[in-house]
Amino acid sequence: MLSGQAVWRYLPAMLPDANILTMTDFFNAASSMNEAVNIPVIADCDTGFGNSKNVIHLVKKYEAAEIAAVCIEDKLFPKVNSFIPGRQELASTAEFVGKILAAKNAQNDPNFMIMARVEALIAGWGMEEALKRARAYTDAGADATLFIVSPGHLAKYMSLLINGIIEHLWLLFRQNTIILPLGSYRKSRYQW
């Protein structure tokens, strides 16, 4: 996954992860990576770079560039980096569901994936809110859900998968370690 932090570090300016870079900057980094590798590229698209209209535009661009997937997080724009404690403002569930619906309506290739990144856990809103949001995003058409969690809670989140509460679980820890994917995703041209 091409993370936002990686994009910030990739560019010569070495800017902070503070919504300074544009969708074009992120898209160019993802396109360069996609051309250089023979594995699926998942592009971090922050909050979708604005509202549902911006999300429609980004889906069309990333899909046309044959990026495998985009990941959009349920924060308000402009966002604060997820790993800065205590200052996380989340979008309403309804607003983010609107972005997922817009993304799915803009999608032409059934193999292109829309991933929803749930920030409720890292923002301190709790498991119940995180699961409520994840279900709403999945119901809206998200192909996968990514939870941002603290590393001390791995067993708790793994139990959700084992007990069938959630089918697909991706975990991103503060140390940027990703456990890729647990559970089975729908068949696609990509080998996950």
C-alpha cells in the first residue's frame, strides 16, 4: 500500500503530512509506483481530497491508470495525521457513506477496489462506533475496510475476525505495520 506518509517522503520537498500535497501529487506518486512494479498498488487517498465530487474524479483517474485500489479515510478535510494523538475529527457516517456511494457509482472496472479506512478506534470513539461505521461503509459498497488501531489491541481485533463479527480485516498500527488481508476477498484479477 502506498501510504500518505510515503508520498510525503517520496517528493523532494519532504513536506509534513498536513494536507499540503494535492490529489495530483498523490496520483503521480501512485502512477509512478504502479508503472515500476508488477504487484497491485493500493493508493492512500486521504479523505478523498474533498467531497463526493472530488471522490468521483479521483476514482476515474486512478482506475484509468490501472491502480488496483484506493483507500479513503472517514475524517474531515483537512485532516490531521492519524498518528498524532488526541486531535482526530471524523466525518459523519452519512457523509462518508455518500463518498463510498459516489466512488462505487464512478467505478467502471469491477476489479478496481474501494477501501474504507475507519478511524474511530485510533480517534478514541470505541469499538462499537468503529463496527457501526464499518458495516455502513460495507453496506454502501466498500470492497474492504481498514481499521487503524494501537498495537496493544491486536488480540481484541483478531477475535472479531475469528468469531465471524467481521469477514475482512486489515490492521494498520502506529508503527505502520500492515497485516495483509485476513479473510477472503471477492475474486478479482489481482492475487491478494
